[in-house]
Amino acid sequence: MDVDDDDFFTNLDRPGRAANNNTFQERLRRASRDDDGAEIPDAPPFMFEEEEETPLQQLIRHWMNERHSPDILPNEGELLAGLLDHIRSQSETVQLLRTDPSSSEEEHFRIVLVQTEVERVKFIVRSYLRTRLFKIEKFARYIMTNPQVQQQLSESEVEHARRFARLTDQHFYHSVLQSLPETQQTLDDQPPFVPSMVTEPDKGRAVFVLARQDCPPVRLPDGTALDMRKGHISLTPYSVVEQLVARGEAELV
């Protein structure tokens, strides 16, 4: 058995070459021409083609979006399941190779590299899940009163939000609310000119967003239009670019 048969780096983290190729093409077009006046030929079309995102690249993008977004984003359960299955198979392969006396020194070195990459992916997965767990507990009551948000979560996440909201309600009641008048014992009052008692995501918070492609103009709070070209980074309220991020046309940085 050879670790190269199912190389972790090839399956999960193939580095894209599109950005470097575009940069080289731009330099090529700006370069001075030869003395004979010959035209510089255009680069072949494949230099402008972008490789499809690998599962690891997708996970990193969703991880960064989740960390920088003030709102809780849709669950990426299928992507996580596929990555975890691949990590499990890689770990089993590594364990077999480590116990194989016929493995060469070069193969043992490759095993170390694969183990390092596996731990890197595990860190990203754990950080992604911890970020979602933090938001679920912070917005538990908001989630339970908003069916549309519940549809973006997995069943286990919705159940955790339900249990957490119930436990906090019980804690507040036994600690404070039972000593108050009955009309003041609720946790969802919405008196006029007073912030809501239910913690909600602040979609007006400013975020840095990177356009992954040429995006349609978006309207800023002051009424001006923002034209986001591919590679452009902007600082805008999250609500302005929420749909671009949801469609994958932009990502938070």
C-alpha cells in the first residue's frame, strides 16, 4: 500500500493557478515589444480558466464566512460529512503504513506530511463547529422564534438551541423572574422605544468582503451604488452583501 494512491493533498487541497496565471498575463500584455515589432501572442484560453474548488477550499471559505458573519449561516453538513469520511480513511491508511515493516523511509516522511495535513483539516472543522455552536447559544431564543432560521440549521443544532433556550429560561425564572410581578416575568417583551429582549444578529455590522467574481451593483445605506469587481475588497454593512455571500459570489475576509 502506498500513500500516493490516495494522496491527501491531491484530493483536498489542490492549489489553484488561476490568480498567478492572470497576473503573468497582465505583465505579459504590459511588457515592451521586441525590436522587430512582433506582436506578443495571446495566452491560450486555459490560462484564464479557474479550477473548481476542492472540498477543503470550500470548507475554508465557509469557515471564514461563519467566523466573520454576524448572522448564523446555513449548515454545510454534506460537505463536512464528506471531509470527515475522507479524513477517517486517510487516518486508517496512515495507521496501516506505520505498522507495515516494509514501508520505506521516504514513505514514512510522506506519512508525517499526511498526518500534519489531517490535523490541519481537523482544526478547521473544530473551529467551524465551535463558531456555529457559539452563535446557536447566543441566538437560541431568536432561533426558536424564527422558523426560517431553523431551516438553515441541522436537526441536532435546532435541538441544541431548543434545550439551551429552555435551560436559560428556567435559570432566569428561578434566579430572578419568580420574584417579580407576573406581568414582568416574560423574556420576550417588546416595549416601544426599548431594544428587544431577544438577542438578534446585528446585520448592520461592518464586514470586509471580497468579490469572487464580477458582482451586480449593491445599494449602500446612504443610497449610493457599490460596483464590486472580481478581486475587489470592500468594507460594507453585512446586510448589503448578505445575498452575495449566500450565493457564493463574495466571501468575508
